[in-house]
Amino acid sequence: MAYKLCAYAGEGRLKLSTGKKLLPGRKQVFRIENDGCAQRDVIARATERLEGRPLLKMVMHNGKRLPTAMRHLGKIRDVAEREIAMLPEDVRDLQPLKSPYPVEVSEELVAYQGEIARKVAPR
């Protein structure tokens, strides 16, 4: 697992290393579905409200686990099975994908990335 700092004290952070792209700030992922099947995901800023179902839920606050995050292992397994079943069949297949599952970045997050890059760019 790799951990990359994307925000500090409420301000977005970036890595400027070549090939180490990082989207700054807190984020949310919205899943766009059609007839119970995932069509694409959109990575957005946490404050955005976009079409689709938000996937990320807060489980910690001020270093403490939230009561809503405490679920029985069987419930967690059921949710995971349901989410996996909603993915397109070729994504769940063991064979290489013919085309990748579409994941987009929201316009607002791209703009924020540019704003943070301008702030930290060497002058």
C-alpha cells in the first residue's frame, strides 16, 4: 500500500515528481449506473454533488471510528458481493479487459489541481 498526502490543514497538496500524478484534496467517487450495472465512475472533490451514487463514506472523525462504520463482517461481505456483481462482466472476468472501465475526473477537481499546481510551482 502507498500513502500519498493529498491535503494538509484543509489545503490540497500535490507531488511534483514526474509520473507521480496526484489529485489534491478530499475526494468523493460517484458511480453512474444503468439498470443495476455500473457504467463509469467519476472522481470529484468531496464537496461536489454529481450525478450517480457516492461511494465513499466517512468512517473516522477526529481520530475516532464512527459508530456507523462498525458493521458485522457478514454485512460487509454482502455489500462487497453486491458491489462486485454490479460491475460489468468483462471487469469481473479473469481475462484481460478489451477496454478499461471508464473512470473520469470532474472538471472542478481538474481545475483545483491546476490551482494548487500554480501555488506550489517553482518561480
